[in-house]
Amino acid sequence: MIASMNGPLGKVWFVGAGPGDPGLMTVAGATALSDATVVLYDYLIHPSILNYSPNADLVVVGKSRGYHSKKQDEINSLLLKYAQDGHRVVRLKGGDPCIFGRLGEELEILIENGIPFEIIPGVTAGTAAAIYSGIPLTYREISRSVAFVTASTFSNIDQLGDLHIPIADTIVFFMPLAHLDALSARIPIVTHFTLDTPAALISDGTTQAHRHVVGTLATIGELSRQLNFRSPSLLIVGEVCRFSKTLSWFSPSGDSSPFSFRRNR
């Protein structure tokens, strides 16, 4: 049980833990963690990052497809409670808290209750996992626009039709595996891409378990099954995926995934 500090009103720091490689944690984020008395953390962070908070109470509030250790309303209530009890609270999120991290919902509850906060951005997997796979998301004359899309909020395949897929030279889909075949089929219908457009799938991006494969929209689903790809994952669609073969530079050791304790498909 975390005891009340019975002092002045506390404060909340929203910290991005980065995409997986603990070396991509920011200095500002590490400093906030070292000063924290309570850390509410998600599943998709490298476990070693919690070592920055040796004296804090650690509370897991992670979500994965089909399983929530804490519902969003419960997380909001915990943030409010600990801050009102005077704690220095770090809300630790994978990647960048502003990218598909429900940051706005959590900020609103603090603002409504007069709780001070700071936001420390992190390195998003959308860019980091791509370049660790040798894929620059932008490239002169080839890719001048990039879009990020999440497919993780759709619980069944019938809802995929409601997923807005924007027009961009390169599109990065977060957590695509549950709907990968349907996504691959839908993208050529609503965009300028074709089934022959290059597509890359990345798993455990930037960690020592990092894997990626490049195919096309027509083949990426079958490649995923053959290679048994798992979440956390990204799907990148666009001509820049062709650079992976020549620009790849990262050599993972093949270690087990730091996220293997909680996977979602």
C-alpha cells in the first residue's frame, strides 16, 4: 500500500520511455524517474528503465489487446489520487506519450482538478523502429509525407471499414497484426498504393529481439505467418521500404523479447 505523503499537492510527469532500446530514453525522462515517488507504467517499456526509480512505488497499468490490468478510468483515478496525496508521480508510457498514448484523456482529468504536470516527449517507435530496419520514412523525391495510423482500437474485422487510412507517401500502422490481411487488402482500395507496393513488418523494434521483413501488400500477411511475427509491431507501407536491404545497419543479438511477458496479436 502506498502511503499518503500528507503534504502539499503533488505533481505528475508524463514521460516517454522510447521504443524499446533503453539507450533511447531521454535524459529528462531519466531525471524525472529518479525523483519520482510513484511510477505508473505501461507494458511496452524496457524493464531496465524502471531501474531509474529505485525508491519509487511501481504500479503497472498496462493494456494489451483483450486484457487491461487497469481500465482508463482507473488510471485517471490513480493519477489524481497520488497527486492529491502529494506524490511526485511519473506516468511512464512506451514510445512518445503523445503518439497513441491516451495522453489527452489523462491530462484532462488533471486540469479539471488543478493538478500541475509536465510532459517529457519520448522517441516514438514509428520512426525509431523504421530506421533500425534501414527504412528512412522520408526520402527526397520519393517520400515527402508520412502518416501514423493505429489499428489497435478495432476489436473485430467488421469495424475495419471505419478505419480512416490517410493519403501519404509513407504510412506507418501501429499494432497491425490482428487485422493484417484485411489492412493489406483495404489499403490499395482507399489509397494510391497497389498490391505490389513494398511493405515492411517490424517486431520488437530497436530491441535485441528486433526483427523485420520486407515484402509487398500482397505478400506481407503470409510472410508474417511464416516467420511468426508478434506484437509489438509496425507495418510500414511505401516505396521507402525498398531501402531496407541496402541501408540496414542494426544487428540485434536475437535475445528474447523484453515485452514477451505481455504480448498482443
